[in-house]
Amino acid sequence: MEGFKEKTVVFSLQYIIDTDNIYNYGKELFGENQAQKYELIIDKITTELALSYWMYPECRYIPTKGHLYRNVIFESHLIIYRVKTERIEVLRVIHSQSSISHIRSIRKIKI
């Protein structure tokens, strides 16, 4: 797609903690095989943001003039990322039932 260039994808420490927690919870509830599959899909989605970051909607709970905060809805989780000039910052993977104030607090994450 013309006008959208590939960007580097970087991950916050909180994102890494979130994915570890999701994996451990999934392993406990559904078994290691399912937990690995879920984790691989999250990894694929976030890696592909390098080119597909523009495809996903603005996060409606963190509106900005430049539509900086966007989210991917995957199963029961939201993958929230920030679009910067030269990179994509993947900030969190949170349950889609999280409170609005919890979602808005993501704005404060630094990478």
C-alpha cells in the first residue's frame, strides 16, 4: 500500500510480562500445546505490525489527534500499540474486559 512504510516493532517490558502471564494462565487451563499456539499467534500479529500497523482502528479509549494508539482485537485480548514516526511500540496485551481507566493508563508506558 503506497504511503505506508515498514516500521521497526519494539516491545515494552509490560508487554513481555503480559505475554508470559497469558502463556502461564493458558498452560494451566488449556495445556501447554494450546498455550504455545496462542502465544505464537500473538507473536505473529505483533511482528506483522511492521507493515500492517495502519490496518487496525484507533483505540477508542485513548483517542489522540494523530490516532497514535491503536489496538488489535484477538480472541479475548486487546493488543495495544503506539504508532511513532519511525517505529511501532507494542505496549500491552490485556483482557478485553479490562476497565477503561486501566486501558487509559497504558498511555504512560515508556519504552
